[in-house]
Amino acid sequence: MSRKVLALSIAGAAAVLALGAAQRPAALAQASPGLWELSGVPGSKAPVRQCIADIGALAQFEHRNASCKRSVVSDSASSTVVEYTCPGGGFGHSQIDVITPRSLRISTQGISENLPFNYVLQAHRVGDCPKPATASRH
């Protein structure tokens, strides 16, 4: 096999892997981005509303402000398990169960800021994200 053919084969395989990694887990394909209300957030007595653009990001809720690398461990029509690692040593393991396309249960555990965490969130889609205010022209 020539080097050119080998290089093209490797590039093609990498493209297929990248495409597969970018696909959304089947369970989460049912849920839509938007405004979600989350109950069970540690440290919060009331539900928290958050605009979610990527439903998969709920798998790393504990590390929601970090750029973590996610990996789907298992995926079915109604449940997905995701493991992730973050810069600085944080990591987690989350199971997201789809109750309905507008209702999710997220069981998550791992290490954050060198301490263990383990909790369950209930997430309910309550609408679309608010549109950003536009500046008026005078």
C-alpha cells in the first residue's frame, strides 16, 4: 500500500470516528434545547432555571463551566450513561434517563474540587430560551 493510500485511509477513519463522536446519544435525541428547570441542585433550595443549548451538557452538570471530554458508555432509546474528565482532575459518571422528551432524571457522581459528589437532578423543559434584548437605536 502506498503512503498516499495509507494516509487517505487513516484520514478517512479519523473522519468517521469524529463524526460518530459528534452524534448525539439516541436517548438525548428526544429532548430539545431550551429553558430547563432543574430540581435537586446541591446548595439550592428552589429549582434552578437554565438555558441549555446542548442537552448532553447535563451529563456534566457538576462541571458545567468546564471544558470536559465526554464519552458515551452506553446508550439506548430511554437512557444514556456518560463518563467525562475535566482539566484539573475533575471527573464524573452520569446516567440520564428520559422520562418524557420534556422530563429527564440525571444521576451523577464523581470528583469536583478534590471532593466527591453524588446527587440526582430532575430536569423539566419549561420553554424556549429568552431572546437576548436588542439595543434600541435613537
